[in-house]
Amino acid sequence: MMPTSTKGILGHFCGPDEALAAAAKVRDAGWKHFDFLTPFPIHGMEEAMGQKRSWIPYVTALLALGGILFAQGLQNYVMVFDWPMNFGGKPHASWPAFIPITFEAMVFWAALGTALVAIIAGKKDTVPQPPPMVIETGATVDRFVVWISATDPKWNPDEALAFLKSIGAQGVRLVDAEGGAHA
Amino acid sequence: MTRLETSPYATVMDDGQLTGHPIVLAGKGPYGGDLEVDEPLVTGGKTWAEVDRDICMHTEQFPTKRWWMAFAVAATALAIGTFAMLMLFYSGMGILGINRPVGWGSFIINFVFWIGIGHAGTLISAVLYLFRQQWRTGINRAAEAMTLFAVACAGIFPIIHLGRPWFAYWLVPYPNARGPLWVNFNSPLAWDIFAISTYGLVSLAFWYIGLLPDLATVRDRATHPWRKKIYNAMSFGWTGSHRAWRHYESAYMILAAFATPLVFSVHTIVSFDFATSILPGWHTTIFPPYFVIGAIFSGFAMVITLMTFMRGYFGLTNYITTNHMEAMAKILMLTGLLVGFAYSTEFFMAWYSGSEWEGFVFKNRAFGPYGWAYAIMFTCNAIVPQIFWWKKMRRHAWVLFVVSILVNVGMWFERYVIVVTSLHRDFLPSSWGMYALTRWDYMILLGSFGLFFTLFLLFVRVLPVIAISEVKGVMDPKVARSAPTDAAPAAGTRR
Amino acid sequence: MKRNETSPHPEALEVDRREFLRVGGALAAAGALASAGCRQPQEATVPFHDMSEKLVDGQGQPRFFASVLDGSPVLLRTREGRPILVAPSPDDASGRGTTLRHHAALMDLYDPDRAPGPVWVRRGKGAPVASAWTVVTSEVVPRLAKGSAVLLTGPVSSPSLKAAIAEISAKTGLVHVAYAPLESDAVATAWLRAFGDARVPRPRLDKADLVVGFGAEFLDDPSDGLERDFALRRAPGGGAPMSRFIQLEGRLTLTGANADRRIRVRDSELASVAAAVAHAVVIGQRAGPLANDAEVAKALAPFAPEVVAKRAGIDPSVLTGLAAELAKARGRAVVLAGGTASASPSGETLEMATLLLNLSIDAFGAGLFDEAAAEAPRAGGARALAALADDLRAGKVATLIVAGANPVYDAPASVRFAEALAKVSFVVSLNDRVDETAALADFLAPASHPFESWGDEALPRGLFAVQQPAIQPLYDTKGLLDLLVAWGAAAGVPGAVAAAVAATAPAPGAAPGAPAPNPNPGWHYLRAHWGRTLLGREPGTPAFEAAWNAVLRDGYLQGPAPAAAPPRRLAVPALALLGSLPEAPAGLELQLYPHFALRDGRGANNGWLQEFPDPVTRISWGGAVSIAPRRFDEMKLANGDLVEVKAGEATLIAPAYRHAGMHHDQVAIPLGLGRSACGVIGNGIGPNAFPLRAISGGRTVSAGIPVTVRRVTGREELAFAQGSDVIDRDRRPLVPATTLTAFEKDAKAGTEQAKGGPSAWPEHKFPDARWAMAIDLSKCNGCGKCVIGCQAENNIPVVGRRGVLDRREMSWIRIDRYYDAPKKDGRWGAEVWDGPLAVVEEPQTLFTPMLCQHCENAPCETVCPFVATMHSEDGLNQQIYNRCVGTRYCANNCPFKVRRFNFWEYSTAKTSALFRALDRRIGRFSDLNTRGLMQMKNNPEVTVRGRGVMEKCSFCIQRIREARAAATRAGRKKDHFADGVVVPACMEACPTGAITFGDIHAPGSRVAALAAHPRAMKLLEATGVKPSISYLTKVRHDKA
């Protein structure tokens, strides 16, 4: 009686505090592939959902280092090795003159890299992959949507349905590929 | 005080009711004492749904007649500037006012001016973000946009001020068939290229990252399928998933952390163009802080100008409240004081250095043939903003507007004074000379303003001018939440 | 095959070279002009002997021609058949000097406004139409034959031309009138009456310990070459002691600006002041041979110093002191006059008094005058011109031939020449363009430029020079000599004239294939004349050809010595000149002085000369009414305010200028400006002051003219090439200067300046050659020949009046002129830069040639992001044009402001009418630099810069690299270069040897010695830029 094409189940709350509380319950109930879609980030949601801190900062650190090495490498290669010239009697490797560009290159690499990685990471981290076809339009307005993906190890539509109702989610419904809903 | 009875914690106020002081709840403290509650950042008791409507509305309806009028003016100015630029490319620098000794003129002045303007946006979004200044949420989107457009305007001038602009790309150090002939990394102009391009792109990234959730909002409100598609693509299919929010938050924090020193570095490096020369009046160690402060100063002034417009045109007074304006006025006053301090320090140093050249340059600045420019600069920048010692003035829309305009006039003249008075009388009296803008200089200056406002007007047409998701975050859920309902909302589908 | 006899090369190669030169010339010219523009002359013009062995294979090598121009020997540098540089002749024995006009003559040669061929001018009725030589000849010759024709020329000094004219006159009764607008015959008159011989010997300024000038202008008009001798004694610490120069004058001239002491006396008082000094010497000091001469005493009686000094408004002790100095320096001193002041009504008296002084201080006896170099001053011919005008009016003249004169422009208004001209039935002008006079003629038969045609010149010391062409006529023009000879022969003049024309026809029965004879009759006449008078052989004989070729190589021939000068014994009647002293004007008086660069205005269409800033006023492109500072301030004037000058009937409205050192009761206006028909470049530039002049006593009077000056509404901006005039060396020690007293105490005096801190980094090493320059400010007199020489050598464009007003001059070297603010207790405030009266009424003038200092730590190099300027291995600050993108950052950061930016496209014609209308300067600049053949003057060794590019002095790097290449070819070492191997254009043009350039690391290099000299100073030491140019102190001889 249950359609095989079910992608998952969603319901929503009307305030960040309820969402936060619900998140903890979902986590404790042992669901893994669940997500919350909210209009704005909710403080403490990571812990409530049982997620670790983002790994983005490490990427940034590497990129920053890359920028520094690139700038220093380029400037010293050009001014000292490739074609050393006498500019106003200054030494070829006049390191103080290389500092500004080194700093700028560091920022350039780190910042732009971080932005790019964050966007990609945001897409890759959702469940299921590829990201769910269906969205709850209210999630960008004033709804705090809970989503449990059919890919969850302990997936069982009836159980999920009952569970979401039990934690007070409203408008709970199963979602299939076409985005249709059934009670 | 009637409103306090209605809802003691969730205060609902109109912009007109704001006082700029915390609300005192007599006897509501945890131990029966008084409780002080900040006035709300968003007034008018808006709900989250209303926020979407108020802000997205302007991107959805056909532009008003007022918008079209403003756009026509801006576009005309842009056209005039473009014509002058074509003339410049045909005939060479000769049509401008520059000469020997004054080899840099209005173009460099405009360049520094616009770069300065471009500082407030990132400063507001990054620095105030790091300092957890929640009131920034009302203005940061527009301020960042302003930054980008100002940097765009600024970016044009170093290129057209070249004698042979068609070779400007030689400034980029890439392996080439000219030797390879690289660039001279000792030259501050080479540093500029890196600084400006980095600043422009990082600001763009910062701004766009902030835009993602709001683009999704616009998408979800969209009715026309194409509009949906376009905004969806622009938002990279943002769903509001908290697994994305997690990286997003982290990245946004990092960007802010990088953008903050970047803001200070950019104008520092711009000031190196002058500070590393040997010219009396340019060769000064105070220039980096002096330039950065000046930049923040002029940037905030421009923000105030634009916000006054937006409040008026789009009735966004509930999001950009008088409290916001007052906060900016305070910054304006502080930076104005600092700029004035820098002016006086310069004179002290000139006297203290005991150098004939320094001493003469600064005497000549204030009392020489360009004394008038110095007077305009000092009055507008150091004196006028002091009016904000009075709270009444800080909260008075027109005073704010006029002062913000005056400050930017003053800041343009600050660059005029720095560039021209130092050059026009340097070491050898035999090569002294005067400088005056020609009609072509003025046309191109006008054109840059045309470009700036054209871009800004297009921006307010197609993008949310206020950071919706951030504003929602600082609203009081008790007021803003929608009524709980069991009615299953329509499930929209994508693609 | 004449040419091969003179060639050091085998025939085949020689022919190849000819081929090369024609093709090369065409190629070089192809871009800019009709390739017909530059053909080699077909005559054997022989390269300058020092260079001939360097003509490896012609192409790409400069060829040098010794020639003569305006009476001064010059060396013409040509490339691919185009003259590209005029330099003073290095081994000139005549002692004649060059003026700016000589160095700038290229612009005249390639002047696009010259008439392209004969023109039927139609007396100004209706537009002129092109004509043909056949037509002109057919019109002129019958009339010439008919007689009652007059030939009006400028001063003629060419012997062969004189002879030709004489022959023609003898046959046809042609009357020759010569008119030289700038000459006032005062000198000649005085000397003639005093010694019965008008010839004036050459003062030996190199032998004089004391030189006193009464309005002398030997530096303003250096054509007689005195500046060279003068400079020999101006630097202290040399062999001979430094000479002292005292100048008395009204207007601050370049000469006066170089004086050790300057006394302000207005022109009309100068004569009596000179007489008073003579009085003080002869009667007061009882010194000299005239001391006991009753006649002299009687003649001088009215000139008691007290009386005269009172009238002239100076302290009598000044005169007596001067007399004492002269008496003390008897036999070691010389007194000079002969400037514009001598053109005042009292000019003859002035010259006479000067003569008395020279006699009484034994100047003649002690050999301070070089009698061997005596020559008669050019005749002014004002009386003759006036007479001619009357004849014309009376209709006594049927035909008027004008050659080299332009009376309609430069004759005094009283002559009313234009109106007289209308009475003549036929007028033909042989000038090079339809000028003011030619515009009223029937025909213009344009004469060729001296560089295009043959001629000769009589020089002092019995020297004769040949004016040999370096290029075929660029337009359809004929040499003046060719024309007169051809017309004379056609008019039936027998003898040499007829023979010369006959010689142009192929000899009867000449072998086929034999070279056709030279088609120019002038050439045949010239050679025949030289054969008769100098070489004593017939042209065509081997002996003659050998001698002739030798002359062409050397450029001159030592002829028979001139007649010995008469004994310098005073003829008593001459003293009468002292008696006939006209009354000095009660109020203001006017001096009309020749424009420093343009002189009489003949070359007014020359952009280089127009743009050259007057060394004293620093005004370029025009002139102004010079007014004394105090009077100027009293009249509440500002530079450029229009004033009206009224002299007799004539009035003139011109901008006013606050002229430092001008006598309070004198105003001055330059002559030679305000041409109305000289061409696109010079038309309407400045005021024309010629009409203000008068003729009295058969002399043109251009000084001591009573005038009234009143302010009128309106302004005309003056194109100043300099910012501020005054320098306070206590605050800005930018010019090393001191007095002889101080110098003898401490040789380093005057070079004091703030020292810089230690360097933060190790300096770069220059192991091999390193180029440097030293400029001796004691020798530099500010004449500015270096400026023109540089402009010609380095293809520097002309920016025009508008460009100078916009402060966009392009000249790589400029002469800064400062008035030294005297020391005062406490320091001068900011007001010193505005030229307070205390500074500018009795100015101490300083000249500084300012060019790229090629700093070791060049601030310009550090800031250029495009690597367009960097330092070379041999210490040059290089500017690489094709890398330069034009940020102008380098120019901003240059403390000397010597970098020049191409604000406009000067090198290609801008034709778009739309853009010309949008900004009129666009059209003007392209007209000033790119019309017609102008670009032919360009030196192929130097890049022509495009728009938007920075440029500056390169130390003539093309010559440096040429020297390196030569060393490579010769297999010599290139680590060091001896002195004189590389001579930059400025040094080459400098007449006084003030500029020394060389490899400072070479053993025994002169520049190294000078850089180490105690007088040497490098500018702005405190900035740590370390210039490569050392300036040697300007020492002022202050010891009476």
C-alpha cells in the first residue's frame, strides 16, 4: 500500500525554538538522514542535529598558505632570478616591497576559495544525494521544516509519520518523486 | 508607555516611536528591579512573511515613475562621461587639465575618492559582523552593493588615466612574449592592481554568499516559471537546509575575518602610491591610517545618503529605522574627529621635521593658492560632522542627508588637496605650476557618478535590497512567527 | 667623374654609395613626404675631412658638410641625404660664433610654408596663383635689360654675389640697395670719424681682466663669437685669473645678467655716463695717453661725474669708482658698447665715449683688440631705404627686385614703404615665401635655402668660406646667385656672368656619355670667381679642382690678409660727436630690442625659435612690454595685462611684463614678432614693434624713444616657460653660487646643503664605463644653444603657445633662470617666491641648465610598474618608450621635474575635422609638427615618440651606443671610453665649454676631475637620489 517511490517525509514548525527542540528529539530517536530547512540559521542547531563543526576553516588555512607561497615565489622569481634589473638602486630582492602583494594574494586565495568550497559543500552535505527534489516553499518564509529522507537506515514510512506527529510537527506528509503527498 | 501593557517583552513600535534609548520596564527585572529592553531593530510589528513581501515587492512590480526619472538622470550622466572618454581615447591626455608639474589630476582624485566610498560596505558587513552589531542587518546588503559599484567606478580611473590605456593589461604579471617582461614589484601601482582586484572580488564573493538565501526567497515567491528558473540558478538551488547553513555560517564568518584586514589593507596600499614617493606632502608615514579613516568616513557618508533615498523611495523605514541612521551618524562623527586629528598631526609633523620642503608644502597647502580647497576640506570633514554631538541632529533625516553630502564633497577635496598641492610646488621653484580641471575632467567625473547610480538603481530593481534572512534572524519570534496552522501548505516542485 | 678624385673609396663602392644614398633617402622619407624630397646634390660636395674615413658604406652613416650660414661657418650633419643637425664648425678659424638661428636652421629648410615654386602674386589683388620659372624670367629679364631697376637686398657679404650684382649693375644700371633693419650705424660712424677707418677690431675678452660694458650685448647677439673668449676667463681656479665684468644698461639683458656688477642706467643716459666715466679717468685720474690732451679735456668738460650722475639718478661715487677701477686695470681692461643702446639718438656719442675710454686705458696699445680680425660692421642702410622709398613714390623706379629684405614688415612707419611700393610698375620678390613685401609684388621667384644652394662668404682674418649645399632644393626654387646670374646673362650682361650660363650647356662635341655639366649657373660663376680672385687658376684645371676640393673639405680658405688697421690715433674732429648729445627724454623712454631667438623676425615661422623662452624673461611664443618692477607695481599691473605704448604717432597694445632689473624710466619691447605673412606657425605671434621705430640722421633709432604707457582693458596670457623666478638659497640651495672673495677663503663656498641620512641598502656597482656630466655654472651664460641642439638631435616636438601655457613643454634640457634672493637677517618668508622689489630691482641672476640628472638612486625608476624606466649597466637612467604606458608616476616623483610627457600625438597629423573642432589644440599641434616635409628633420637614430609616452634626456644614448658599436667594430675594449669619444648634442652646441660629459670611470677622465672639484655640487643630496650631474659653483667676481 506504500508507494515505492517515496523520497521521504516532512513536517514543519512555526518557530525556531520548537524546531530546535524537535531537532534534539529526532536526533535522539536515532534518525540519521534528516535535515531542517529554515529561513535563517538557528543558533545551536548543529548540536541539536548532532553535527560536527564545519571543516571549512582547515581548507581556508591551506588556501591562505598557498596564496602566500604563490606571491613570494612569483615576486622573487621575477625580480631576482628571471630578469634582475636595477630599479632606483634598490636591491633585487627588496623584501619589504613584496609584503603588500603577499598579503593580498593570501586574502585572495583564502577568501574566494572558501566561498567556492562552502557553496559546493552545502550542496554535497544534504541528504539524500542528489539533494531532495522537493522543497517546502514556506522554508524560506517563516516555516521551520523537518525532513527525514527515505535513505535513512531505519526508514519506515508509518513509523516516521507517527514519530513526526508525536514531536508536534504540523502538516506532516510523505513526499514522492513527483512531489505529491499522501496522508 | 501604553504599549508596554499590551506586550511587555515583545515590544511592538513604529519608527516614529523610537527614542534611541532602551525601554525601561519598571519592576520587571528578575529580582523585581527595572528591566531594560533594547528597542526593536525592525519596527511596525512585522511578521516574517511581511518582511518577504515588503522587501521582495520592489523586485516584482513594474518600476515606478520616480525610479524611471532617477534612472534617466543617471544614464544621461553616464552617457556624457562615456562621450568624454571616447574623446580622451582619440586625442590623448592633452584634453585634461594635467600638466608638468601636476602629472596626476582629477582621475587619481576620483580613483581615491571612489575607493574610499567603497570601504563602508565591507566594513559594515565584516567588521560590524565580527563585533556582533545586529543593527548592521538592515543596511549591509545595500552598503555592500554600494561598495561593489564604487570599486567598479574606481577601477576605471587607473586605466583611463594611462597615456596608452590599451596596454593597461601589461600591469598583470603573466608569462608573455615581451621578454617575458614582468612588472616592477617595487612600484606601489603594481601593488594597487593586486589590492584593488582582490578587494573587488572578495567583496563580490562576500556579498553574493550573503545573497544566496534571499535569492531563494525571491525564487519561492516567483510566479513566472522563467523567473523561478533564473533566481533558482542564481541561488544555486538553495533550500535552507541546515546542513548547508552550517558551512554557510562558517564560511561567512571566515570571509568576514579576511575582509576586515583587507578593508584596512586596500586603502593603506592606495596611500602607498603617495607615501612611498619622495615628494614633500606625499612622503608621510601617517598616510595609511589617515587614508583608511578617511575612507570609512566618506563611505559611511555615502551609505547615509543612499539609505535616506531608500527609506524615502521604498518605505523601508521599518527596517532602516531612525536608530540605524543614528548609529551611522555616530560613526560619522567619530571618524570625522579622527580625520581632523590627522590634518593637525600633518602640520605638527611638518613643523617638527624641521625640513624646509615639508614646512613649505603644508604652509602652501593651507595658505597658498589652493587655500580655498583646503578650507572646503577642513570645514566639511572636521567641523561639520561635529554637529552630531547633539542627539536631535543625529536623528534628524534632513540634517543627516545634508551632512552626508557635505562630507563627500569635503572628502573629494581632501584628495584634491593631497594630489594637487603637493605636486604643484615641489623642490625646484622653476618648475612650479598651477592645475585646473577642464570641461573633459568634469564630464568624466560626472560620468563616474552616472555609472554608480545607474548600477545602484538596477540593483534595487532586481535584488533584495535588505538581507532578508539576516533581518529575520534578529526579529523577535514572538512577534514575527506565523499563526500555527494544520493546513498542509502547498508543496511546490522544482524542475 | 670629378667626385672620384675626392673619394677615399674605390669607384664601384663610391657609385654604390650614391645609389644607396638616393634609395635610402627615398625610403627614409617615404612615410612623411614626397620621396622627391631628398635627393643628393649632383655636384661634388665633399664630406667633412675628419669624417670621410668613417663613411664605411654610406648607408646608415651620417655625412658631414662644412658650409656657411648667415656669415658663420657651420657643420651640417646629414643622414640618407637629409640635413638633420647644424653644429658649430669645430675647427673654425674665423672666430665667428653661431646663434640660435644657426642651430634652428633645419626648421627653416623644411618649413612647409615656403613657396613651392614661382607664384604670380598679382600685387595682392586677387588670390595668388602658381606660376612657372619661364614666365617669371620672361617678365623680369626685359625689364632688367631696360634699366631703371632697383635690387633691394638684406646685407650682402658674399663676394661672388657682390661681384655678380656689380657686373649686372655695370651693364643694366641696376641700383643695389641693402637694408639691414637691426643695424644702427653708430659704431661705424664713430670709428670712421675717430680713425678714418670704419673697420672695428675684435675685442680680446680672453685677455681682459676687466670688461666694462655700456649696454653691450655680445651675449645677446653672439654671432661675432665673443662669448667663447669671454667664458675662458669666467671660471676661477683656472690658468688665467677670473675676469671682472661690469655692465651699465637699462634693460636686464642676457649680457647684463652675466655681469659681476650691474648698474642701471637708461639708454639715453648711457652716452653721457660713459663720457662722465671717461671724464673721471682722463681728467679725474689723469690716466692714459689722453690725460694731457686739451681738446679731449674740452670735449669732456660738460661731463663732470657729479653733474651726470645727478641727472642719471646714480651716486657719483659709482662713476668715479668705476673710473678708478679702469685706471687701475690700464692695459688689462676693455670697454664695450654697441648694443641696442647704440641705436639710440645718442648712440654715436656713446660709441665715441667708449672709444675715448679704450684709448685712455691703452686697450689698443696693450693688444686687447685683435686688429687682424677687424671687419666693418654691417651697414644699416636706413638712409638708402628712405631714399628708395622716395624714389618709388616719385615713380623714378620701373622695376623693383626684392631679395632677402622685407621692408613692408620691418621698415619704420615713417618710411611708408607699402604705399611707396604701390607706385612701382613691376615688383618681383626673391624671398622664400609670400611674405609681407612679396604679397604686394607681381611675382614671387622663391630663392633656395642656403643648405640647398651654392654661395660663399667673406669671414674675418681674410678667410673665405664656401656655402656648399647638402641637399637638392626641396621645392621648385633656385639659388639666389643662380637666379641673378641667369637673369643677368639673359639681360645681355657679358663676361663672367654670360660665361657661367654658357658653361651650363653641354660642351660642343662632347663625347657621348660624358657627364652633363652642372646646370646651375651660380655654381659656375662661383667657381670662376674663386678661380679669378682666390685660387688663381681656371676651373676645370686639375690644380683648381684639387684646391677647390680642399676648400670644400675644410669649409674655408685663407685668402690674402686684409689691409692693416690704421694707427689708433684719435682724429680731433671726432670729438665733436661728444658735443652733439641730444637731450634725454623727460619721462619714460622705450627700447626696441631684437628678440633673443628671432632677431629681426626673418625666421619667425620657425617653431624651435618661437618656442625658445627668452633666457631672461622666460617668455616663449610672443613678447611683452617690459616694465620696471616698481613702476609695474605702481600701475597695479599683473603679468599679461594689456598696456598701450604710444611713441610719437605710432601706438602698440601688448601685454605687460614685470621685468626684473629694468631701469625705472625705461620700457622695452622685442622686435621680430607679430609677423602677418610668415606662415602658419609664426603668424600673429606677439606684437610687431617695428613701426614704433624712427629714422633720424639716416639711422634707425630703436632706443631712447620717448613714450607714454597706459593700461588698457583686457589680458593676453604670456607663455612663461618657468614657474617661480626667485630662489632663496638659504632655504633652497639648488644653485651653487658664491663670490670670488668667499671662494678664495673656501673653495667649497656656495655648495653648502643639508646632507642625507645613510642608505638602507648596499649600492649597485658599476664596474666598467659609467657616464656622468659636469656643468660649470661660471661658464654657462644661459644662451640656450644646448636647448635647440638637443631639440634637433632628439626629435623633440614643438608644443606651441597653447602647449607652453598648459605647462607642457617638451624640451629635454631647459635653462632655469633664478633671481638670487640676497641674504637677510632672519629668512625670507613665503613672499620671496613672488619676487619682492628688494630682490628683483637689482637682481643677481643665476642660470642652471636643468636636464635629467640620471640619479644613481633614481626615484622615477622605483615607481614605474611597467619597467619602462630602469638603470643601465653604465649608469644611465633609461627610458624605454615602447614599454611606457604613461602613468606619469615617474614625472611626479622626479624632484627635478625633467621628465616630459606626450600629452598629444605630436608626430602624426590629426585630420578629423570633428575632433579638431572639439578641441582646437588637436589641429594646432599637428600643424606645428607634421605638415609638409617637417618630419624630414628627424634624426633616424632616435625614436619618434608617440602619444601617452614619457620621455626625457637620455644623455644622447644613440651616440653612446654608436661609440660602443664603433669600438666593437674596431675590436677595441669597451670597458672605458676616453674623453671626447661621446659628445652629446648639448655639449656639442655649447659655445663656452660649460658642459663636460664622459665616462667617469675612465682613467684621467675630465668629468671625474670636475665631479671631484671643490666647486662641484650634486643637487638635493638630502633626498639621497645621488645625481650623476655635478654643478660647479657660479662665482661672481666681487673684488673691485
